[in-house]
Amino acid sequence: MGSRPLKVSEVNQYIKRVFAGDWLLSDIKVEGEISNFKHHYSGHMYFSLKDDRGKLKCVMFRSDNQHVDFPLKDGVKVVVSGYISVYEKEGDYQLYAKSIKERGVGDLYLAFEELKNKLEKEGLFDPQHKKELPFMPKKIGIVTSSTGAAIRDIITVIKRRFPIVDILIYPVLVQGVQAPKEICEGLKYLDSREDIDVIITGRGGGSIEELFAFNDESVARTIYGMKIPVVSAVGHETDFTIADFVADVRAPTPSAAAELVTPELDLVLESLNEKFTRLNRSFNYILNEYRGNLNYIKRSLDFYSPIYQLKEKMQELDSIFRKLTQIMEAKLKINRDRLDNVFTVLNCLNPVTSLARGYSILLDENNNMISSVDSLSIGDELNLLIIDGTVKVKVIKIDKGEFTYE
């Protein structure tokens, strides 16, 4: 019968014991260049040692790294003393550093600094050359790997913040010998299009050699010559590449790049609604102010208008006419009353009135009124006028004396 199969943890434990029993690995010094350095908030340091043919993971605990008397960073050449063991949970072997001595700057870091200084002197990093990012892009071009976490993060953030924008992805290699050439081709292609408003290029985090495609001189000069704004989003916040310096905007992470090139649609709509409300309020205020001025001008024009003056005079004439009418009516009433009085007096003196009361008037043959018996003679024929006619009478007797009525 064969031996039973081992569990993964048992294998890792066995390898760890093998490493611990090896006299070389239990106390070793390793020379190399620091890469992908991270100083964790717990105080522990995580990095890799590399040379031109390989890479070794390293960890230095807080209790050991407090005695390091120089700053650790990517590109520094060091000699690390410690031991090799297995991290059982992950099954990785790594160098557990106990002390570190500085040896100098690594070749990749030197190349990085040399190219950086060269391009800076040529003016490729000049802020005056930087182009502004559009506020509301219609289409965003992305030059990166189509399979990495960076592209997923970028798309997720863009669709969350500004879902109405279009995205055009140009997939490229982001590390290796062919990566710089493909990155340049992707940038040039997107720059040749008329519908791209802004371009993001970059990748996720990694060691200095993994990010070195974005330290390539051809990539830097291609970005510098672009007419469309370029956002560099390479690695983590602490990672810097030549592309970051020459790009129009450097984003600390791919997700941050997506935030930089897109507004948040909800905030834009809220801002537009607020501005519309303020604009409408201002418009109404100005409109009311102009309406008031217009009414004032209209009143002023009406006041000085000949038509207005004519209306005023017509109104004044109407007032005078009413007063004249009142005066005339008053005068007519006075004269009418006076006429009535005269009529009353005349009516009292009117003979017809006396006739109506039963009196009569004695007239001679010529219709002359006889007022005295002295003008009469016996036998005279007279006319007796009464209210409804004339009576012929003849004088047969004349009596003189004062008239009395019984």
C-alpha cells in the first residue's frame, strides 16, 4: 500500500522544517535592489530583492526595522541579513530580514533618474504644456491591459459616476519588451480619432521593473506630442513613472483616474437645477424691474402726450360744462320762479279770470269797455261779454249810485 496523501498545511510545515535545518538558509546575506517597497501601517516592511535574473520576496518586522538608519525605497541596492522560511498560509518562501545595509542605487532606478532629468531639461514636464481635462467628456479612450484589475476599476467608477459617457478600450501589454511599442501605438491611434475627448493610460500596481514600460522614453515622447489630454494612472499612490510626469494629469490610481475624467452625474444635475432656479429667479427679478421702468416711462410719456393733454382739457371742459349747466339751471329756476310769480299776478288781473268766476264785461257797439254809466243812454245797445260768449243787451234803465253786493 502507498503512503497516505499529505495535506497542504503538512507540506508547507515540512518545507519550513527543511529550510530551518539548512545551515545556509538559516543565516544568509542577500544582495539586491529593493523593489515594490511597502511600509505597512502596522510597522512591518514588505519588499522584494531583485537582480537582472530573479526576484526574492522579503519581510522585515517592526521590531527589526526600527534600527535601519537610512530610508528604504525602490531602486536602492542593499545587503539584507536574515533567514529563509515559508509563510505557511500562502505557501510562499521569503527572506525574513533582521538587518539591512545600503550598497547604492539600483540600475533601474539610475536609468529612471537619468531619463527623468533628461526629459525635464528638454521641457517635457513643463506645466505650461499641460492641457486641461474636459468637464463633460462624450467619449473616453483607455490604453491598458484588457485583462487586469485596472480596466475593471476604471470602467466601474466611470459607469457609476457618469453612465452616459462612451468608453473605447485599446488593449495593450503593460509590461515586457513589447509593452512600450504597443502603448505608443494605442495612444497614437486614439489621438488620431476625432471623437475622443480624453485618454487614460496605465496599469495596476507592481514592482519598479513591472511598471518600467511607463518609464520608456518613446512612451514619454508620445504622450508629450498628444493633442488630446492624457491622464497617467500607473500603479499605486506611491508609485511614480516618467509617464506620470509628462502626462497632462497624474492620477494616483486607475480608479482615481476614472474620477478625474468624469463628473458625478447626480451632482451635475443637482447643480444644473440649482443654477436654473437661480437663473429663473434672477430673470424674473430683472423682468419685473424692467416692467416697472417701462410702466414709469409709459406714465411719463402719457403725461406729456398731446392725447393725454387733450384728454385732460376735455375733462376740464366737461367740468366747466357741468358747472355752466348747473349755473344755467339755477338761473332758469330763478327766472322760472319769477315768471311764475308774474303769471300769478297777471292771472289775477286777467279779465278772463273774472269771467270764469261769473263776472261779465260790458262793451259798446265798438267793443270798447264801458266803465261808467255816464257814458250810457237809454236805448243804447250793448254787448255783454261773459265766459262762454257774448250777449246783446239794450239799456232800458240807468241807476247811478255805489254798487253793493248782497
